Amino acid sequence: MARISIAQRIRCNHALEHATVHILSSTGEPLALVGRSDWGGFDLYGEVATEAVHPAVEQALQSLRGGLSELAIHPRCGTNIAATAVLGAGAIWGAKLIPDRSRTRRFARMLAAGLIALTLGQSFGLALQRHVTTDASVGDLSIDDIRRTKRGAMTVHRIRTRQTG
């Protein structure tokens, strides 16, 4: 059996991270979490009850396996922020390159390009998540361990996963 690539492991862990945040957020209580995925699992930074994390991760995994692939996409993912920033910077730079003697017209064109990029950035980021940075087909992904630590004043939950391919 072929082993799964590191990139594929990160994409599956990223999907599980998003699904977990969706489930933790579904309680209706205000929740401020930041996640970061890697090939060995993911970290959740923020105040959340440790007793809530394990069942949320398990439910997230089962939901993804059950076909709820939309849980793999999150509107506040860093992918959306990065996509919007790159799109915006490129649009503004491109608009600046168009020659024009009028500084006012050039500025207006740059502003318009930036605003258009901002409106498209969220959709572009969601598409990137769907096709590049997450994969809801988690296969045989399993949860090895969940540990809570403190990094200064910040609570961190490390969710370690395993996937053999």
C-alpha cells in the first residue's frame, strides 16, 4: 500500500482542524480560536474547555467521513486572508503600472482595483481551501492524542493524528 504524502496529510489535518472549529463554534458560546495544521496533526490556540475538544475532534472526524465535506472549509481561515492580500496587492500593482499623467485617475484606478480584489478575495480563498489547502477525504485518519498545554497565558491543545494511506 502506498504511503500518503506529507502534503496530503497536511490537507487532511487542515480539514479536520476546520471541522473541529465548526463543531466547537456550534455551541453558540463566543469562541476565539486560532488553528495551525501540520503533517502530524493540528494545534488549537485559545480558551476552550479541554473536555469539549476531544468529543469535538471525534465528531468532526466522523462528520467528514460521513460526507459533510463543507465542514472542511472555514470562512476565517488564513488561506482567505492570504488570498485576499495577494489578490489585492497584485491588482493595485497592476493598476499602478497603467500609464496616466493624472495622479488622481491613477489613484482612483488603484483604489477600484483594490476594492474589486477585496470583494473577490473571500471567494478565491474559499476555492483555494476547497481545492488546494484542505481535503475532506480523510480516509483512515485517526486521532493519536490530544494534549493541553500553556504557552505563557495562551492555552494550546495539540491534536496528534496518524494516517497510513
